[in-house]
Amino acid sequence: MLLTFVIAYLAVSIALGLIAAMKVHSAKDYITAGRHLPIWVVFATVFATWFGAETVLGISATFLREGLGGLVSDPFGAALCLVLVGLFFARPLYRMNLLTIGDYYRKRYNRPVEVVTSICIALSYLGWVAAQVIALGLVFNVLTQGELSQTAGMVIGASIVLLYTLFGGMWSVAYTTFFQMIVIVLGLFYVAWLVGDKAGGIGAVVAHAAAHGKLAFLPRPAAADMIAFTAALVTLGLGSIPQQDVFQRVNASRDERTAAWGSILGGAAYFLFAFVPLFLAYAATLLDPAMVAGLIEKDSQLILPALITGHLPLHAQVIFFGALLAVIMSTASGTLLAPSVTISENVLRGMVGEMTDRQFLWMTRAVVVCFALLVTGYAAYTDATIHKMVENAYKITLSAAFTPLVFGLYWKRATTQGAAAAIVAGLATWLAMEIAAPAALLPPQLAALLASLAGMLAGSLMPQWYATPPDAAGARNA
């Protein structure tokens, strides 16, 4: 019965995505939804795309092991990113009427900078999308009581998301995500109310968590702890700013005010609602401590599904797994589209010569299929946790793409030579430290950010041997 209801939910999601696909008449429709999305849809897509598998299954499991201090990167860093985008990046980028974030690097600097940063941005999605695919496999494995292997579940789940993303692009993402956000919010609030009632009320759960030190957030006043705290915060807080999925939602808005406020409100809602899965996970320690103790060593990501199937009635299970699938699918569709569009527009398009709009649209769809196959294969063979995969995804963009974006917008003296130096210094430092000293006092991605900043300043202020495009001034913040 539970599986039947879930299949019906999946059918509705697919139908919505395919209906939205009828609005796609050009590559711009496919990538930016024609820049027609109203504030409530932008808000929904920002919130639901970031409220993914890592929020429900990943950070809730991390919270049980490490407490609030283990969640610096997500939700704190992730929410910080979305608010910063709304405050400082949405308006100037929206005015430029670009197709992708990679287009900014070409317009402000040059083609080589565009290609390198775009490849880095696309690679950063490998872990994030794979985390959603792993979560889909886990859900289907639980729903079928082990009859369907997790790997088979990954293939089925990835195929479903691919189906509507492939044809509808950003229109399908917008339609399905808006529907899925409603399911997420109503479903998880209802389940939290049921679980809280069984656990003695919200106050009892929060008081128990506080008494056991789970709500301590700030690090100890020691250099190593404070540096690690800062690194975790900026990895997502800054490293996820130069991302196509964030830009896609900004750029698909109907005007720049919608772009800015959609990101700010979506980030604030994400931060607040991320505490619902944390509440559910900690309530599980009160309702079934033996189950939690067993799974926290075996696979802590299964704690919430086990709590729901073991302690709630069928209708609540349907609501929870419907909400969980909504969470995963909304994130998976958006994060599958983003790197595919980036590779098509900013890497391949410049290599294959002139194309008609229709040819470019179909090339983008072909890349969507290829990326879906790649991440499904990666998900099947990695042993990293969902939370760790998402946390690691943004190290490369923090190292290579963040500094050229910020300085390009807000520093008039930033040059193409400075951007190239920033990228080379950041990537070289990050790769060298990941290989030679991954556990150093100064984490590799933080050292890379500092190196990238130094590269930008030195490269821009030194005599120029690398020309900056004459129209680069048009890519600065007005």
C-alpha cells in the first residue's frame, strides 16, 4: 500500500514535469524558463532545490553524532550563501541578461577563463547530484523492504528525474519544485507534530538535546577549532555562490527585484525549516534509543526512515516518504540541469562552431543524459556519506571561481591576468594540499581561497601581459 501511494506521487511529478515541457520552444526557455518566474515560484525553487537529501537524511544524521557544531557548513553556510546572493549578486547579474554563470566569466574576462571556471563549476555538481541519487536508491530500498537493491533504486530514481528534466528543463524544474515544496512543508510539519507528540512534546525534545550538549554551536577558543569552523562556513557560504543552480533561479526571475528577494527569502526559509529534520532525528533517540544506537554505527542515514516505518501509522508513512521524495527530486532535477547547461553553453558551444537554437537545445539535452549516467555510476561506487559529498562539492568552486566573480563585479581594477592568476593559484594550492596535507591546520580549501585572493591582487596590479576585453566594464556592478 505504501509503495502504491509513492508510485502515484511519482506519476504526478512526472506528469507535471512533462506538462511544463510544452512551454519549451527555445534554448532560452529550456535554461531560463523565459525569465518569467514570479516571486513565489523563485522562492519555492530556491528553497526546495537546497532542501535536499543532505538536509533530511545527511545533516540530521550528522547532528546526532556531532551536534549543532557539526552543521556549520549546512544549513548555516548554505543559508548564508543564498542571502549573500540576494543581497550582492542577484541584481547585477540579472541586469547582464546572461544564459549561464559561465557567460559572466567570458564577458568580464575571456574565453579561457570561462572554460576553466565552467569546468570547475560543472565538476562541483558531481558529488551533489550523486548524493541525491544515493538517497533515491536508499528510499526505494526501504520502500520495497530490501527487495529492490539500493543500486537498482538509484537507477530507477535517476531515470525518473532525468525523464522530466530532459524535456522540460527549467520550466519542468519550476513546476515540479513548486508542487514539491508544498508537499515538503506540509508533510514534514505534520510528521514532526506526530513524532513530537509521541516524544513528549517539542519542549521535551529540545531540552533533552540541550542537556546532552547537542545545541552547542560555536567552536572552542582554540586555533585549530576556530579555523576548522571558518573553513566549514565559507566552503558552502562562499563556495556555492558561483554556482549555476543558484544563478539559474536568479536569472529565471521576471525582474531583478524578484531575483534578489526570491533568493533572500528562500535562504531564510531553508535555514528555518532545516531544523525540522534535526528535531525528528533527535526525537528518534527518545522514542527508540536501541534502533538509533544500532543504525548510527551501521548507516545513520537510515535513522529517519526507520523511525517513520517503525513508529508511525501508514498514512503518516505515505506523507513522510512523499515529502522525502519531493525533497530529493526537487534538488536532483535542478542540480542535474545546472552542470549540463554549463558544459553545453560554456565549453562545447565554443568548440563546435555555429549552431541553430534547436541544435543547441538538443546538444544540451544530450549532455543532461550523459551527466545523469556519470553521476549514477559515481553514486553506485562511492562510499562517502550524503552530507560529506555535498560539503566537499564546493571546495573546487571556492578555490577557482569565487574570487574572479566577486572582484570582477566589485573591483574596477580586476583584469583578465588577475583572474587567470587567481584561478591558477587557487587550484594549485587546493590540489597540492589535498594530496600532501589534507589534514593540515589550515584546510586546503581555505588556503586555496587565500591564494586565489593573492593571485587576483598581484595579477591585476602587476604590469599586464594578458589583455582584458575592451567591453569588460559592462560586466561590472553598476
